[in-house]
Amino acid sequence: MTTAATASAPKAGGRRWTRLLARWETLLVVALLGLIVLGNALSPFFLTADNFSNLVAALMEVAIMALPLTLIIILGEIDLSVESMAGHASAALGFMWAAGVPLQVGIPVVLVIGALGGLLNGTLVARGGLPSLVVTLGTLALFRGLALIILGPRGVSDFPPEFTAIGFGDVPGTVIPWPFVIFLGLALVLGIVLHRTWIGRHTYAIGRNAGTARYSGVRVTRLRIGLFMLSGAIAALAGVILTSRLSSARADAGQGMTITAVTVVLLGGANIFGGSGTIPGTVLAVLTVAVMQNALRLANVSVEVQSIALGLLLILSVVIPMFAQQARKALDRVRGRRHQAADATAG
Amino acid sequence: MAEAVAASRLAGARWLMAIGRQRELTLLAIMFVGGALVSMMAPQFLSVENFSQVATLASITAVVAVGEAIVIITRGIDLSVEAIIGLVAYSVARTLELQALDPVGAIAMGLAIGLILGMINGFIIAVLKVPAIVATLGTLSIFRGFDYVIAGPDQVPLAGLPPGFTDISRADVLGIPVFVLLTVAVVVVGSLFLRSTRFGRQVYAVGSNPEAAAILGIPSRLVIFVAYSLCGVLAGLAGIMWVMQFGTINGTAATGATLAIIAAVVVGGVNTLGGSGTLAGAAIGALFLGFIANALILVGLSQFWLQAIYGLVILIAIAGDQLIRRGVQRANTRSGSR
Amino acid sequence: MKLSSAGRWVAIVGTAAILFAACGSSTASPAASAAAPSAAAGGGMTVGYLPKDIVNQYFAAAKTGVDKAAKELGGTVTQVGPNEAKADLQIPFITDLTTQGVKAIIISADGKDEVAPALKEAMGKGIKVVGFDSSPAVGAYDVFVNQVDFSGVGVNLADWACELAPGCTGEIAILSAAATATNQNEWIELMKTTLKEDKYKGLKLVDTVYGDDDATKSTTQAQGLLTKYPNLKVIVAPTTVGILAAAQVVSQAKKSDSVKVSGLGFPNDMKPFVKDGTSPVFGLWSVPDLGYLSYVIADKLVKGEITGKEGETFTVKGLNGDKPYTIGKDSVVILGPAFRFDSTNVESFDF
């Protein structure tokens, strides 16, 4: 009895180590460090302070959209409409600014519009029982169409410098761009919500099995709608930041961002069928993709190759953990047999 | 009294059921009424010439929509079709320009490329078991990336194609454009394949209930693999039609086309949760969207409305389907309880 | 036990290795080939060439001129850029070129205000910025090379339409690029102003539609025009994508006798339509010359021969009939008038 206890203690410690190493986040850190080494080898400019600023600034709107999208994907749903909501927010903000509405009013209004768009998605999915993939494909077209109707071909670009400084400027005295600060702040808040509160627990529960969650008293419909509204509002925020960074509001803003946002979330270890995924994973994936894109650009690798690399990364991010899991299962099976054999000889 | 209300409700439900069953007819009816309204505002709408132009253009979408419908019936989705169209279109056009193959050979090559790309999707989804949306989102980037790599800024001009190749898109038999006949052929062959062969019925079985299909011993993975391969071939065919229609091809051909293709499938009444829908529905859905775009131009409504209207049509189609399905269920339970 | 934990390690390391291989393998070969030319050039200056997108043959044609000038003047050109013409995708390339410390950036702006902050930052670090084709905001470049005298194009477009419409009368329509395209909008405005003159009073502009420089959309729009206006005489498309789509549609509809197409197009694209009578007259400037002039100006800016101030003059051998160019208001240099292409000369151009 006592020997068994002492024997199991270091074993458990060892397990924890290997489990940490086998975690997806650990792999991402390794990959990230590897990419940084690679980037440094490819270009002498890679490890400069200015480059850090460029590197993160280019991806922040996508990164910000990816945070609530992580929760949606853990829930077992998807929101493809985020890029159009960002474009819609940009168009609406530009339209109001051109009509003389101050930004202090315009920005909150745009965020509310974002939440309302999310409400439409959420209601159709949660109350209507419709698949989120198709619903948000529909609103992907709808929100973009509304943006085009609102602003048409115009671009609005006479924003005040205080506003455009948010998107393009750095925190004074540092090389950290403001959007990166917003991203980290949001990541912190959503990370706490997801990993430390009942909202997070319920989100995972619905993602694993919505039926079971409902029977154990989780308000499935309400949470689903709430998260879609959050996604809409934050996508609108990303649209505001994009408007600020481009110092211009355009109806086509943000086009093509959804695919990168989804890639980032899945690369961060979230399961497309729901039930698993973490905010730290998404944050690490954002940095990995940002570093990869920047390193490839500095090495003058053409965008075609970058596009292929992103696609491969997306598929591998699903294939590798699956193989790792199968390998682990196989190992466990072997070990289990060995244990049984040991028990049998002991008996 | 209560009896009468229940009876009228039941009648309503039957009516709903009838609509649900006859999606193709419903769409044609909407097109007929809508067309009448549009032709009052723009008489040119009703010309034979206009009809054949719209139908020819919609045929390209319709052919891919048929492939996409097969995939969606198995409970999958293929977001990479636009990249397959683009890659095939450029490869075929470039091969013809270099005169490396004669037109027949180039067409065969285009179909083969489509098949291979579809098989790659099928392999990743059925064998590596990567979820369809992730797999095809990935191959969307990869296939398009390859297209850009081989094409670069190069553009194959119309003059580079063999004389007469692009005439096929304008040719007609007894007044019916060749592209439309081709689409009809694809729909008829595909529908016969799905309805009358064992394999075809397995496609529906896999989509409507994967667990049951597994218990029944249906080779689901093979069925899924074949579905994506077929979708690839049809996207390849659309790529060839793209060359015939537009003549001038560069690496960006068909960018963004997936939305309209999936919209056509959804509007055509294919259930996005798998297991039900017809190929004719998907093709008519494509025609429906084509006529909307045409009508907008002719009525003089700004094209900025097109995106929003596509979005609304998708949402109305799926929400309508759901209402009908619920109505039918309610009617069934009510008549069952009697 | 020991063996199995070692196995797990192998799995982890192996997985990481695959992930690296995925990124590493795709970077290795192109990176090597990209590094080669800059090493070969030795001491010459490096210039970043940043078109709106790298899949448009217009910018490939311009690049041939850029390359030619770089070869003559002993510099190196790095082409970077997105594969879609969008401002937010263009910005990272500007900041990266700044980080890499190129001497000059030659850019066609995807959005004049969008790229301005990044370009100003580059200028602040001593990088010379030459705009071409599509201008960045004033103040965000040292010199902008305008491809053509804009008001001249407006008159040209009206003249060609007048020439092609029988008796200079009848309905004409415009097929443009994106509704947001600044160049096209300016030409269309100038064309409309010209049309008000007495000479053109027989021409009636019935519609302006937008094909977004997309082959599919332009084709649909051109078909729509033919259907909607049965009496249409001329389609004017001031965009290389639009004119080609319109010519194809008209030619395919076998209406080349009654409907003519004109505007701005590549000679190589339009040769068959000059031959079959769909598009007997159209125009464009020499795109390679535009690239050539842009590089020469970048070179002169870096060497301090010019600063980009209004009123400065310089000559470029082989361009402008060897007469001097003068930098005009807002630091703009104009390449020259548009060429007119017709059956007499189109075969002698190759771009």
C-alpha cells in the first residue's frame, strides 16, 4: 500500500509534465519560437523593435474577431459573417461621420448595430434551429450588401487625427500598437470569462452535448444568442479599428478576413465540432500566424506561397492533434495490456 | 368548432407540405410572377436573347451547384469549388494557348484536374477525417495559391485560344443554348445516378443518418470520397465552361463564386443538414439567382443591392424550409394523436 | 515505462518537426531565389515596386519598364504586393519595405488615404516615394507620375465615341471599373464635360455601369447594356478589363456592325477586335514607359538630382521626344498623351 503510494507520486508528476508538453499550446509556443528563429535567419530586420510593431499591427482586426469566434466555435457553431459586420461597421461609421454625427456617438451606435446583427444570427440559429454555417453565410452577404447600400462607392476619409492615431499609432514611448493593447485586454477579459466563470463552463457543456446541457439546466438558447451578439459587437469594434488604421471608411473593408480568423481559432486548438478550445491557444495562434506572414514577407516570399502555407497550416492543425491522439491511445492500450499482464503475474 | 379549426390547420399544413415537396415548381412560379413584374418595368427582359444570355451564364453556376448539392446531401460542404474552377480555367486556357493539347485533350485534362482536386478534398475529409469545412477552407487557400503560382500576372487573351473554342458558349441547338443543354444533361444523369443506383441511395442515407448508415454497413467513407470527387469533376467542367464563356483568363478567375454556388443549392431546397434535396432544385436555384441579377440591372436598381438580396434570399429560403418542416411535423403529430 | 515515455517524446518532437517542415519547406526555395538577385547587384540601390496587386498584367507590363530602367541605372527591384487590390493588404508591404530599408518605393496606391500614414512614416525614414498609376494622398509621396494628361483622356474618349457613332449621333454608354475607382471617375467626369460641347450634341449618354475590373461582372454588365438599350451605338470602357469584356460580348452577340466598343485597352488584348470591326479605335499610354519613368525619377530622387518641388525640370532619354519634363502642381509629372490605336498601327505594339 505504502509502496504503491510512493511509487505513484513521481509517476503523476511525470504525467503532468508530459501532459503539459503534449498540450496544443505548448506545441504552438515551440512553433512560435521556431518561426522566430527562422525569421531571424531569413532576414536581418526580423528581430527589430519596429518590425514587432508592423508584425502585430497587420493582423489585429482579424485577431480581435477571432476572440469571440473562439467561444462560438467551442459552442459548436460558427460565425462567417464577422468580416461583413466589420465592413458594415466601417460603412455605417463613415456614413454617420459624413452626416455630422460625432464619433463619440457614432462608435457606440455602430457597436450596438453589431450586437443587433449578432442577435439576428443568434435568433435564427438558437430559436430557428438553423445551421449556423448557412445562416452566417447568408448574413455574410446581407451585411456586406447593407454596407454597400449605406455607403455605396464612396470612401469617407476626413476623420480627425486623434481617431486615426488609435489604429496606426503606438502607445507613446513604446513600439506596441494600440490595437494590440485592445486585443490583449479583450483576450484577458474573454479568457477569464471562458476559463473561470459559469459562462465558460456552460459554453463547453453546450459544445460537448447541447441536449445534455439543456437537461442539466443550462440556458442553451440564451447563451447561444448572447455569444452571437458578442461576436457581432466585437466584429463591429474590429471594423472601427480597421477604419481608424486605414483612416478611411469603405463598404468593402475587411473583405476576406473571415477565413484568416477561422484559421487562427482552429490553429489555436479549438475543435470545429465544439467542446474544446482555449483563449490562450487563440492568442498564441494569432502570434504564430503574424510571425509567419511577416517572416515570409521579409524574405520576399510571394503571397501565393503564403496562401498555400496558411491552407496547409489549417489542415495540419486538425490532422496533427488527431494523429497525436490516436498515437496516445495506441500507447495507452499497449501500456494497459502490460499493466494487466503485470497484475496477472502478481495475482 | 375546434374540430373545424383543427381541420383547417391540417389543410394548411398539407398545403405547406405540398410547397415543401415541390420546391422546383415553387421557384419556377416565383420566377414567373417576378418575371412578369420585371417585364412590365423593362420589356427587354422578355426577349429570347436575354433569356438565353442569362441561362448561359447561370449554367456555369448550375453545373457546380449540382456537385455542391451532392456534397451537401452527404452532410458535407465544399468551400474550395471556386478555387477548383479558377485553377482548371487557367490551366485549360494556358494549355490551349501553348497548343500543348488539342481542344478535346485540354477539356479532358481540365476534367482530370478537377477530379484530382476533388479527390484531394475527399481524401482529407474521408480518410484523414478532417471536418469538411476546415478541409475545404484550407484547400481553398491551397488551390488558389497554386493557381497564382502557375499564373502569376499572366493573362491568356481571347486571341490565344483556338478559333471557335469560345463559340461553344454561344452555340445553340434548336434555339436552346448548348450550355443549358449541358446543364440539363448533368442534372438528368446525376439525378438518375442518385435515384436509381444503390450507391446514389447510399448518398442520401449517409447524409440523413450517418449512424444508421454505419449500422446498415454502408461504406460511408467511400460514399463521401466519391461525392467530393464528383464535385471536383463538375467544378472542373465549370472551369472549362468559364474559359468558353469569358475567353480571357488569369489567376483570379471565379474568385468569390462559392457564395453564389452555395446560395443556389440552398435556394434550390437542398437541406443543409444533409439527407434531402434534388439536383434539379440546385440547378433551378442557380437560374433563379441569375435572373435576380439580370432583373436588377434591367430595372435599373443599383448593383449594390445584389449582395444584400442574395443574403436575404438565402435566409428566407432556409427559414422557410424550417417553418415548413415544423409545420409538417406538427401536422403529423396532430393527425397521429387522433 | 521508460520506453513508452521516450516514445511520447518522439511523438511530440516529431509533430513539431512536421509543423516546421510545413512552414520551412514552403519558405526555403523561394527565399533562396529571392535573395539571389540582391546579392548579385552588389552596391546598387534597392527599390521596392509595390503595385495594387501582383496578378494584374497591367502592373506586369509596367514592371518590364521598371526593370529596364533598373538594369540601365544599376539598381535592384524587389516586387512585393498582395494578390488582391485592397488597401489593408497593401499596408504591411509598405511597413516591411520600410523595415528592410529600401532606398525608394514605387507604388500604385490601392486607396489614397489608406496608404498615406505608412508612406509618410517611410518618408520620415528617408525613403523616397514615387507614386504611379494611382496616386497616394498629396504629401505622402515625393513625386507622382501621372500616366496621362487627364483632361486629354476625357476629350479622347468623347472623340472616339463621336467617331464610331454613325454621324456622331445616337446612344452611348460607359462601362467602368469599380464605382470607387478614382482615375476612371475623373476621366468619366471630364468626358461628360466634353460631351456638353456643341460638336457632340448628337450623342446621348444613357447609362454608366460598373464591372469592378472583374471579367465576370464586366461581362454581365455589358450584356445588360446590350439588352437594355437596343439602339446603343457605342460602349465606352475606360478600363482595360472592361473594354475587353465589352468587346467580347458585342463580338459574341454578332452585333459588331451596329455596336462599337472603345476606351482604354491593351493593344495585345484588342487586336482581334480591331480586325473584326468591333473596336476600330481605342487608346492607352505606354505602360512600360510609365514604369520606366517612375524608376528613373526614383533614381534621381535618391541621388538628389531632383527633390520633387514644383517647377523642377529634368530630361529622360527616349521619353517625351527627349524634351524636358517639368514637375507640376502637387509634385505631379505627366508621362504624355495617350496613344491612339487603330488598324493602321495596332499590330506594331506589343504590350
